[in-house]
Amino acid sequence: MAFDIPLTEKELEELTNRSDILGGWTLFCQLAITAACFVIAAVWPNPLRL
């Protein structure tokens, strides 16, 4: 794939188009991962403890 070929206006618009649904899904996933990390830390606070 050649990276020196410029994009057309349509291709550039498709790459930079924003989606509220995708943004909401990304935010939800980030918050879910953060919550899961807190739950794991609360249930299993030290993985080296035997």
C-alpha cells in the first residue's frame, strides 16, 4: 500500500466522520473496563498472596 497517494475528498470525509453511536459505545466500554478493574481489585487485592 502506497502512503504517498493523497486521499480523495470522499475518502477523507468517510475517515473523519463522527458517530454519536460509536462514541457512546466507546465511552460505555471504557467505563465498563474501569469498573471491572475496581471489582477485580476488590475481590482479589493482591495476586501474590497465597
